[in-house]
Amino acid sequence: MDLPSSLAWLVDEAAASPGPERFLAELGRRLLSDGLLLAGGALTLSVPHPIIARRTWLWRAETGAVIEALGFAAAPESEAGRDWLAGLGPVWEERIGPSEDGLLLGWAGIANGAGVFAADDAARLRDVARFAGAPLAALAAREARAALLEAYLGRRSAARVQAGALARGTGETIRAALLCADLRDFTALSEVTEPHAMISALDAWFDRVAGAVHAFGGEVLKFIGDGVLAIFPVAVASAEPGGDGAPQGDDVARADRNACEAALRAVAASRAGMAHFDQLRQAQGLAPLPFGAALHFGEILWGNIGAADRLDFTAIGPAVNLVSRLEGLCKPLGRSVLISGAVAANTGAALTPLGEHALRGIAEPCAVFALPED
């Protein structure tokens, strides 16, 4: 069967597209090669994500560029694809699959004065939509899986799991700044607070600390009760072409410093966010939510641990133990943030030394620092 280039591609290759943006760009390019006069295209997918409800990719024929528009769950449903296409020319759209909330594929033609696609062109686009059903279903399933994994594991961990790092006991040793944070007196507060109000307060706390972590390039590894464990992995720039392929000492030192300073900025943003939230709570006659946080820097084993049939992608190692124990010192020392000597050595920020302290289960005393304003 002799098929046009676009339909042959949809049958043979499209399901292996690395992502929706590449799918849309390649399909648009092939439709142009097949003689269709297009100004742009749009592809919309619904995704199972706590914040993002829809993702729309917009392709411009003139440049081949693809941009993305997000539809948020809390916002009124928009027609970002149709609205964008309407600004380019006559619009043709087709819903792919049986679901009313499913895939939407649309195209804008070259403005021709008629305001609609010619009948022959519309018929060809209907064929494209039919042939696109199977590869788009596979693509949508991959995007849904990725969205779910990112929501529950975080972006970096989800990428590792999707890449096949599934075997128990597998992982890699990485250097990272670690943040461990925990609400104070949470047990006592939960005893006198209605459960739904307590969950709402916890969500607000997690929004502020996790939002700050993500804003500065970190990743939340887990929520443990009212606690948070996050990492800021060291990212060393690639070596210069022609070198031996290994990062230079200055590059490593700079990367270590960047990770530690990102963690410091994240904890400062968390404090600011919680200070504002406490003002809101006090205006409602509610008690503030004090918290403690600790920062440390070191090597961690990042990978799979757990039972044979139930795994957790997480971080373990002495550095994780130390940051947890250090956070436990916040209340006895009357500080909201404590910083280890390893972080202090990798930042130019002004810190207040608090001396060396023994930490339960840690062999060597830890040099401890605080923020000057704390």
C-alpha cells in the first residue's frame, strides 16, 4: 500500500517519538512535504497531575519551533490550542479517541479568505487523525506514567525509574546538599486540631518548603509525617572538548558551592514563606507553626531499597543520618535552622558558629552554624 509520507510515518515510526513536541513537529513537517499548506499545529493531552490538568504543544510551520502551554487544574478550562491556531489562519480540529477529555489534534491553514480548509485538505487531515490514534495513545500513556511518577517520586528520581533503574539494591553515589525539615510540636497540635484542618496546615507547610526546594533546583525525596527530606545534587559542568573528559578541580569546587548555596537560599525562602503563613494563621486566631531545618553536604547512595515487591527510590548513607540528627538539635539550641560545617565550608554566606556538638549515633562531633538573623 503506497501511503503519503505522513501516514507511513504514523504507521511505522511515530509511536517511538521521544515526546509530544517531537511528534507534533515531525508530523507537521511531513504534512508540509505532502503538500498541505499549514501555518501551525496544536496537540493537547490531559495528564494525571495534582497541578497541571492539560499540556498543549504549539508548532509554527514557518520556524519549526514548538512551545508548550499549560492548563492548570484550579483554573477554568481553556482552549489554548484552538485560540492560538485561530490567530494563524483557518482551524481544523479533531478529538482523538473516545474520551471527551482526551487528545486533541488541530491545524491552522494558510489564510485564504474563505476561513475554512478546502474539502480535500480537511479529508486528508481526517485520515491523519485516524492514523494518529494508535501512536498518540502510546504517547499519551507514556506522558501519563511520567506525570504520575514525577508527582510521587520527583523529577530526577522518576527519570531514573523510567530509564529502567528498577532492581532492588541498585543506585549511585552522588554528592549533594541535604535539607531535613520538621514541624515543631506537631503531635501535640494534631491532638487538638480537627483532622481536615490539620491536613490543610500540613499541605500549606509542604507547599512552602517543597516550593522553595524546587525553585532552587532541589528535589524532595520524601515527606515523612510532618517532615521533609530534600536533596540538591551537585551538577558538574562537562569538561572542555579535547580534555581528558574529567571535570577540573575548580569545576568540582564551584559545583559543590552551587549546591550548598542553593540549599541555603531554599531554606531562607521556606522561612519567609512560613513567616507569612504564620501571620495569616494568627489573624485567624490560630497558633503559628514553628519548624526546624538542618543543612548538610556529603555523599549519599541514591537508589532503590525496600522489599522484594515494594521499593522506594530514596537516599541513604551517613550524610542522611547526620542531617536528620542535626535537625533534632534545633529545638535544644533554640534555632530554626542549623548548618553543618560541611555546608559552611562551601559557602561565602555569613554564618554564626555554635561550636562542635555530639550527635546521637554519629562518631565524630559536628561543627554547627546558624543563620545570623535566627
